[in-house]
Amino acid sequence: MTTRRKLLTIVCESDLEKKLGDEVMAFGAHGYTVTEARGRGAGGERDAAWGPSGNIRMEVICEAAVADSIAAHLRKTYFEHYALVLYMSDVDVLRGEKF
């Protein structure tokens, strides 16, 4: 049996990892996964060496209300000053109690 959750994906400068991780947990997420990220888009090409320590992709699987709260906070706090990309999608997870 599966449970519907939101997958919130954040792509940003790796310098934000600790702060974002703390904030995500404070909003009620049970955890997150971080990987290195690189790519190209409207802001030009970004590789893992961009900035002092590269880019990351943080993925958070959580309840919809938690994802909405985190997204609203990130928009308000970071969008104006950082090249932060944020998107959400529905996911079906096993062991829904973990998320």
C-alpha cells in the first residue's frame, strides 16, 4: 500500500545547505537528501564548482501542508537574493509514516 506525499526539490548554492536543512526540519519535515547538482538554464551554465563550493539539490518528501509551508518560506526568504530553483510533485511512497 502506498501513501501520497509531496516531493519538494530545492536546487541552490551549497553554502545554503546547513541553513536550509535546519529550516526544512523546523517546518516539520522528517528528513531530506542532498546531492551535488549542475546544469544550464536561464541563469547560464552552473557546474558543481560554481560559487565557493558548488550547487546542491535537496529533496524533501513530506506531507502537502509541510511542503507548502516550506515553499512559502523559501520564496519569501531566498528568491530575491539567491539563484534558487524550487519545484514540487506528487509521489506515492511506501512506509508513509516515515514522511
